[in-house]
Amino acid sequence: MKISLICLALFYILIPTYTISQGTKKALLIGIGKYPSSGGWSSLNSVNDLQIINDALVTQGFLEANIKIIKDEHCTKENIIKALKHDLLHSLQKGDLVYFHFSGHGQQKKDINGDEIDGYDECLVPYDSPKKFIQNTNEGNLLITDDELNEIVNNIRQQLGSEGHLIVAIDACHSGTGTRGGGNARGSAEPMASPDYIKQLDSDIIKNEKSQFTENIIKSTVSSRSSMVAFFGSSQNQLNYEMTDAQGKQYGSLSYSISKHLIASKKEDSYRALFDKIKVEMNIIAPMQQPQAEGDLDAEILNGKVLESATYFKVQSSTAEDNFVIDAGFLQGVNEGSILGFYPIDTRNIESAIPITKGKVIKSMATSAVVELDSFISLPLLANTWIFLLEKSMGEIKIAVDLNISSAEINKLFNDKFKSLPYLQQNTSTANLFIYDEQKNKEKKYIYLSTQDNCILDSFMAENATEIQVNKMTKAITRYLQCQFLKKIEISNKDIQLEFKIIPIETNSILTDTSHFSPLQSDPLTGMASLHEGQEFQIVISNKGIKPAYFTLLDFQPDHIINILLPYENQTAEEMRILPGQNKLIPIKYKVWPPYGNELFKLIASSRPLDLRTAYSTRGSHNPNPFEKLFVETASSDYYSTRGSKAVSFGEMDLNIYNVSYLITKK
């Protein structure tokens, strides 16, 4: 028997418990970006993934000598199989910890032995596997099927033994529905099978969909095998898109998310906690995808051997320009424009301490950054400092737009407007937004503003095109930018730590007791939580910190609209207060409605009242909470036009943000 795959290579075997060993950490990273043009596959930025994954693993105690990287033309089927089946397998000892990563294309192939529900094997696409099916010439023999991967993975787990551990990450997928384009998709909806097979299979699946559905993921309890956890970039019916960072560099969305949150992991964190953060991150950078996770998600990350990131940074070296390199980069939230403070070693409270000097980040890499100091200090002195992040930059805010309108006159209206908005860039290959004209049937032609996932943000009749209409559409772009900007903000505070849970309600009554409730659970097969259309729920907020806190709750819909859920109607900001150790059940019901897709809730906690509902009307009439001020400012296009890489500072305010992401589905 074999283990079936959920997204591309979903092999998963569940081990209830395992012990922590002192084995060696080893990794095999495979990335294919430059597929041969003769094969028909598009180019990807997979090689970029390998660098940030490598850097993240090094921060977690993996030695460079124990991380093997294979890329591009070296990633033939023969070489990948050899690297897994021989080089990696034969290097392993009992109790070792192994990380395997694949970034590249994925594809489905005709199922030969009849063990797949949908009639297809899921496959990794090596460098030398062409895309098109050709009878008797290319029938997918160079693809790496889930059957082959299953055998290899089981052999690796057997070699690692019960004290070992295996982590698998696949930043690719095999199928998906069409979108407006923009960005690179890591996969194809075109299976490796004959047209007759595809046609017959589609007919059979439609006719026998329910009767053929079975659970075909093996849950092994073989005690001699290692435990395993697997992460996948998207579900089986989705394409897996790349993302673009603040520096304009593209990465696989899963690779970026894993790297960022693996670095920030704490010793007590579980894989489930890590995946929750990955889901939230991908909700922001890849909202069309639902990442998947399987395995022992409640186990401690890296078999309990996480090296926690320090609360401060250190100087690594100086540069030729007398600037300095520190040991943190954009994966740790140290973006270009961030302001850093250099303090004497053993400084614990920077609010009451005076920095030796300050500096601004002028270049940010994955796990290092170049800092320009306010005043020159020698390297020996700087080497004896602790560096703290004082003001966090969100990176320069830009958005790529694909302008595709048949009318030269209307095109000119938009181009003239774009010249005054430096944050808008016309770039088809990395576009997040699309402005285009379309005429359906015999109706009049319309101008549409759409997102990558075909969500219409605004529209107007082409014959009514004026500067006023273009300005109105530009405001819709600003609202989209605000949504994306606020989604990205992460703030943590050791004293104020509020969390919340979603409580589905199966009856018409309202919950009044916090001692007996069942919070929303993730699907054990995918790791994703979901609520269906029409379902009702309540919210329970808990204060895990040591200080009282005020809170507000923001809802980011799949169609990029922001709702303020708390405070609710007739409630004041002062009433949204919770004491340490208290659980507060919000006494109102919320109901789930379309649009379908990834929904994100942000619970913002503060040391003083916070009411975003009145932020607009009271601006200037009171001393606003810093987050209120930011909420108002980001609603204006002036903020994105003038800010550049300006850092966001919340002064001495105590703020904390807690995120929950879930999927809205059809009933």
C-alpha cells in the first residue's frame, strides 16, 4: 500500500508519541526554477526559496555542512531519487532530525494501480520531465509519483527510528482553476494523461463522486519508524502562487512563510502553532491558497530542539562603507527603513535606558541587514552592544497593476493619474491588481478593477469614463492597500497577551457560560479550520498577560473589505476591557456569509481604550490611540505616496496583535 498525497506529495504517517533524541540535524533542499524551454514549463523563482530556507535552518542549529542543496539542471529525476534514496538515506543515524524541501512545479499523472480516488497520481516535476502528454513518447515516466515518494519516505523514517523525526515541505501543487494571472503559478491543471482518459475519468467522477470517496491516508502505528510532519503550499484544487517581498524579490509563498515563522519559534511551540502562523501569513501574501498540513501537529517543533530567537540582535561585521551588518533581516521583521537602538550589553528595559547610538537599516537580507549609524562608533565597541528594534518599517509600499484597456483615451486617463501615485507600478508579470475592459454578451462595455483571484473591487461603464471615475477607482485601490497593509502588521508584547477563540453555535440560543464550550477545530486531514455559509458563532477573549487590556476586533474579508466587529453597536471603547486571567464571552452572535475564501480576524489589544469606529469622526478632537491614528492615515493615498520606507512607531504604547484565520465554505 502507499500513502496518497493531498496537494502534491501528501505522505503522512501519524505516530502518537516520540522521545527527544540528541541526533544530528540534516536537510535536503531541492529547487527548480529554470526548467528547459523545450519542456514547456514556465520559469519559477524556486532557487530563491532555497536560500531563505537554508538561512532559517541555520538559525535553528543546522550546520551548513549538513544541508545539501540541489538546484535547476542538477534536479533530474535520477539525481533527485539518488539524493533521497542513497545520499540522504545512507547518511542517517537513529535519532537524527531531517528536513526535506521541494520547490518547483507539480503535475498529476494517470493512476496505474487504481489506488487514487480521483484517478490520478500526484507528482513532483523534475528538471527533465516535459509538460505535454505524447502517446508512446512522454507519458510521465520522468515524473516522481507519490508511490515512489511514499516508498522513499518510509525507508527514511525506518532509518531514523522511533526517536528520529522527519519534516517535509512541498512548495508546489498540481492543479487549479484559472485566475486573471499575475505572478508565477507552481503547477498545471493539465494532467499527464491521454485526452480519452481525462474525458472518461471526468465523466466517472461526476457520476460516482460520493460512492468513490474513501479515506486513503494511512495512519501507521509502526513503533520503529520516526514521526513526521508535512506542509503543503495549497489544496489539491488550487494553484500555488509566488509572492513578492518589499525588495521586489519573489519566493514561494509557503517557503517564505515557513522560513519567517520557523525563525521566530519558541521551544514550547507545537507544529500546530507554527501552522497557525503560516496560515495567517499566507492569508496575507497568498490569499487564493489554503495551505495544508499533516502529521503529529501537536508535537514540539524540531522534536523539541528549537533554538529560540533572541530578543536582541548583535553586530556581525563592518562593511567597506563603515556601515555595520547585524544578525537579523527581513525574516525577523527587520526591513529597510527600520530604526535600531544600540545599548550596553545586559540592557533589559530599553524604555528607561539611553542608547549608545541609533541606526537605520539601509539593506535587508533574509537573516542579516546593513545598518547606517547616526554617529560613528568603532566595531569593537559595537560588538559589545545589544541591538533592539525601536521602530519597525513595513518596507516600501508599492503595488503592481496590469492596465489592459482597449481605448487609448481611457488608458491615458489612468496613466495620467498613475504618474501622481508613485506607489502604483505597471507590471504585468507581478501584478496584484488588474484594470481591464470587458463586454459581456450584448451589454455595454465596462471597466473593471479586479484582484488576482477575480474579486471585483470597482467598475464603471466605459462610455462614462471620466477623471472622476478614475479617481473613484483609485480610492478603491487605496482601500485594498490599507487592507493589505494592516494585515501585515505584527506586534507582540510580553505584558499584554490577549487571545480569542471562535465558538460555533449549533442552536439558536446565545452562549452565556465560558466554562463549557467547544472552539472551532481544524480539519485533521488538512490542518485548516472552516465555517460554512449561514453558520453562527460567538467569540471568547482571554487575557493571558499580566496587565489589563482594552481591545478591538477587525475582520478582513476574502474580498479585501475591513469590518470592525468590536466594539459593537451601542458599546463604548471603555467597555472593551479584560483583566489578567479573565475569559470574556462576547454576548452577540455573528453569522457567516460569502464571499467564500480565507477570512482573517485581528484582535488588537492596547493599554488604553481603542475604538476604530470613531477614529475618522474624532480625528483631531482628542489624543487618539496610536493604532487609531495609523488606521486613519492608511485610509488615505497620501500615506502611501509620501511615506517611502518610513518606519511605523507606536511610541511607548503597549500593543499586541493576535490573528486567527479560517476558511468560509459553501454549506
